[in-house]
Amino acid sequence: MNRKQEMIKKLAKRAKARKNKVVPSNPSSKPVERYISKAEREKIALAAAEQAAANNETDAPAQDVTDTPETADKK
């Protein structure tokens, strides 16, 4: 790999690392940026998906609430 290609590769790597930095919810006036690894990003995405699925389940109306003949006899 020649020198120009190496410089381009390093530049792209730095840009990717900058993109992965986030500002956590920190009430201080100087929040600290930290790197989030690929595995951590996958865990965060999975947790968000599970939470969205849980919200969808709780928001769905209950359809099987009507009395069936079996439950009416037991009352």
C-alpha cells in the first residue's frame, strides 16, 4: 500500500471513530464523549427493539374478553 492510500485509510478510520462518539446524558456542563463499540451498539439496538415490541403488545386491545359458554357456566 502506498503512502497516499495509507493516509486515506487512516483518515477514514478517524472519521468512523468520530462518528461513533456520543454524548451521554450527563447533567454536567462538560459532558464526556466516549467510544461505543460495535457490540455495545448492537446491544442498545436490541434493547430498543425489545422495548418497542413490549410497547406494541401492551398497546394492542384485548380481543378475547367476551364470555364464552364455558366461562359463563362457571360464574
